[in-house]
Amino acid sequence: MENLRRKSRIFKNGFTLAEVLITLVIIGVVAALTISPLINTYVESSTVSKVKKGLSILGQAKKLAEVQNGSLEAWDYHVAGDRYASVSKFWDFLKPYITVTKDCGSGTDCYQSDGTYRLNGLLYFENFNTLAKYYKVILADGSVMWFKTAINKCSDSNGGLSNVCAEVWYDVNGTKKPNTLGRDIFLYHITPDGVYPYMSNGSWVDCTLESEGWSCSSYIIKQGNMNYLH
């Protein structure tokens, strides 16, 4: 009988509502502190893999296109004074070797028009989605690539590279935010010699939170991480 009374007192003297709420708050704070870094780590790891994948996709497509059509310098794609016609014909050489779910060309159905940003937070001055000189496609994994060819065939100098034939922007998560260079948008150059991640004056070291973020594709390829965000 005494044991029953003792158990009854323990039950009646259980946790109060305030104690339960405090416990739940503590659990929530600990969970938030733990889960947020894990999510960031996962996102960054996934982005690194996609940046490497984008470089591989372009490099492989170029090689296969050259097997079929000869060296890039011999490709007949340049139309003087017509940037869209040039990039459209350039894409024709690559498209058999890149799997896409949607080919938008100069249309606006593949990307967003809300603006893209530099890594330092400033809005980029061009709207990639509406300018006809950019050829846009959605890849099988939902990422988006858009292409621009040089004004004069394979004659541009950019990012420390000469003989640049085309530039390729790659948004690894498609239209989803943040739509920012160095976070989810990365740049590659296609030259007769190969496909390269963008480098500012031949270097990736200017990929910092204070920079525009152009060289971050090269940073990731070289370093294998996104530590410049921290």
C-alpha cells in the first residue's frame, strides 16, 4: 500500500508545463545549432561535385565533337555580326553529347529574370535570361547552362586565357536562389586546347567574399572545397 502511495506521489510531482517547455526550447536550440552546419556542409559538398561535373561534361562534349567534326578551330559556326546565330551554331556541335531536358535557345523558359549577383552582393549588370546572345539549356539534373561565343572566332582574351572561343555559365541548382557567382553560378572557358574554369589573370586566389566571384570555379577545381565562404 505504501509503495502505491509513493508511486502516486512521484506521478503527481512530475514535470511541470514550464519545465517541459524549457526542455523543448533547449532541444530546439541544440538541434538548430547542429543541423544548420550539417546542411551547409552538404550543400557545399554537393556544389563542389557539380562544379567538377560541369567541367567534365563540357570537356567530354568538346572532345567527342572534335572526333566527329575536327578541331574546334575548324568548326563552321561563326556568323559575323550575329552573336545569337554564332552561339546557336556552336551549340549544334556540342548538343549531341550533352543530355538536356529542355533547349531554350534565346528564349526565357530555362532561367529566371530576377537578376544574378556577384559574390560581394552586388547585382550583375546583364540579364542572362533576356539577352539573345546567350544560348540556354536545362540539363538532366535540373542545372542550367548558358553559352556565349567570342565576338571574333576564338579570339577573346579573358580570365588570363587567350584564344577563348566561348564562355559557359553554369547554375548548379537551376533557377533556385541564391543565383550568385561563387555560390551556385560558376564560369568556364572553352578554348581550342580544352575547357577551363575561369581564372582571374591566371589565378584563383581572388575568390573571396569581397570579390565578384568569377574565379570561384577555379578555386573549387584546385582546392576541392568552398572554404572561401567562411
